[in-house]
Amino acid sequence: MLDLKAIRREPGAARAALARRGNGAADTLDRVLELDARRRALLPELEGLRADKNEASRRIGELQRQGLDASEAIGQVKQVSDRQKQLDAELREVQSALDTGMLTLPNLPDESAAPEDTVLREVGEGGAAGRDHTELLGDLVDLEAGARVAGSRFAYIKGPLVMLELALVRWTLEELSGRGFEAVIPPVLVREEALVGTGFLPDTEQQIYAVPGDDLYLAGTSEVPLASLHSGEVLDEEGLPRRYAGFSPCFRREAGAAGRDTRGLFRVHQFDKVEMFAFVGPEQADAEHERLLEIEERLMRALGLAYRVVNIAVGDLGSSAAKKYDIEVWLPGQERYRELTSCSNTTDFQARRLDIRYRPRDGGAPRHVHTLNGTAVAVGRMIIALVENGQQEDGSVLLPEVLRPYGAPERIEAQ
């Protein structure tokens, strides 16, 4: 959620920033400012009416004690009461519309967020062609059985792929714990407040699985429960940054997705992921964003993958992100780079919604933290990348040596 006081101080700057996003965000801001102005005008008028009503009531009592006619004062109270009810109703409507508008407004994009997708660098040798992962893995990825049990785009993964996943997760968590992240297995079912707090509602309803009987939702990323870990808390600045590595299954309806991306494991409804999440002071947010990106790149290099880093276009940012980097890995089966991880700086947008603050060392008033998130490993897509890039001429797949101490097989035999 944006800081309404800051918007009032510099409405032009906020309008210009939101205009870069498109999709009518700047028009929504204008409507929000109109509603805010009306709300602030109503409040003193209501306060004046309450004072008038109290004074008239006092006058009625005084007249009645003196045995005098109080009908005029009683009529005045009725008029004031009627006007107060009218303005109270209007205030409720204005406040409701203002709250909705504030929830609809996306975060202000950072000045360094690109106007269009911009490749910052390429690392490693991309360009190789080869078989795709469904050909290489055969029945180790059983989409037919998954469809019988749960519908399309669910899969059973079997045998050496299970060991590969467990090795990937354990290796990633070990790497992150060595860089100050605390491993967490969070809840997968979350309340609506957690999705609103992270900006996924109202924005991506069509992507979210709901459990209406329990007023719960299946999280599409552990960013959601990790962000809510400290909701309503005031942290000490000495304890910042707080960094977490959340491992969980993730669920996304991917409504409307179709075509080649629905083949195999690339765009499925259920997948496992290790997500990085950080709570930091405002001054550290930009550096933390670069740190998350550096960690993601380090993992890619350790796995021997060719990749490129993309500064994502402002118009493609999620509602909570001020800036986002994607790492795209070369997939021989598709003969192009595809997104494998991303990391976003959400500034204080989520923290305001979730009311997460910190107490400054100097004893000043509590301030909102800044939050950041980044994918360490999305298991399904990482399996695709490792399998397609590790394919051998005989149809077998050679897996990265770095994963073998964690239980990954040396190779997957031709299927």
C-alpha cells in the first residue's frame, strides 16, 4: 500500500511514476486523491455538527429546567441529527471507496526500472539445441497419471527425479543458510489478509486456488506466508536484516495459459520452490535487491547453466514490485532463454499493508520495514534446465557434480 501522506505532499511525482506502469494506474490515483480530499473535508464538518448538537442538547436541558419552551431547540437538534446521519453515510461510502482505491493502486516503480525488458548481461554459452525434457525423461514425468488424479498440468515425478529434487532443495538451503538465511517451512494455506498484504489480492484472483469452506487459499509462493511472518510486529533495528529461506509446495491455476508452455513441467499447477525473503531497513533495500540477484546468479553458475539477467519492464511488474530482475536460462529443448528465477524489491508496499515496522536505534518513531523476495530454486523449471543442458548423445543426462553429495544421481539413464 502506498503512503497516502507522501502522495499528498508530491502528487505530481506519484502520478508520473504510476503513468509509467500504464493500465490506468495514474487515473486511479487521481480518483483516490479526490476521495481523500472529500474525506478530509467531511471530518471537520461532522465534528462541527457534533459540537452544534451537544450545544443544542445543553440548551434544551437548560430551557426545560427553567420551564420554558424548548421546541425550537429540539427542532434544531433534529436538523443537526439529520444532517449528521447524511454525512456519516457519505463518509462511510467515501472511506470504503478510498480503501478500495488504495488497495488497487500498485507500488511506485523505481526510477531504474526499465521502460522495456532490458538484458543486463549474459553469462555462459547459450545457443545449443537438443531434445526437450519430456523426451529425455519419458515416464519419469507421468502427466497422464497426474491428469487422471488431479486434472491437466499435474504430474507424478519418479525415481531419480525425486532424488534430484531433494538434493536441489537441500543444497540450496545449505547455500542460503551460509549467507544468513534461516530455513523455514511455512503454512501452505493462508488467509485472505495474507494475500491482500502481499499484493496478490486484489490483482491475481484468477491465479489463486481457494478453499471457500474454510476461508483459506493455497499460496502460489511462500513469499505470501513469509511476508506475514512478522505482520503487526515492531522489530528492533538491531535485528535487521531478517532473512528467511522458505521451502514449500506452490499452487497456481495459471488461468488462460496455453501452448507449448503447458508441455511437461514448465507451467504446472503444483510445484516446489525455495524462496528467499528479506526484511530490511529502507536504506538497505536497494543493496539487498542486488544481493538477492547475486545469490541467484551464484547458484546458476554453480549448476553450470548459461543464463542472462533481465531488468523487467515497468509495465510487466506485479502490483507490489518497484523493480524486478529475472534470470532466464538457456533451454536447448526450446532453443531460447526462459525465466527460471526472479527477485523483486517491494519497498514498504507490503509492510504498510501488513503493518510491519521497526524501532530505530535513535529512539525515533517506528518506521515501516522494506521487504524483498527472490526465487532461489523453482524445482520443476530447474529440473528442465538441468536435464536439457545435461543431455548426452546417448540420451542419458549428466547431472551437476555439486549436487551429488546431497543425494542426486550422477546421471539419469536414457529412457
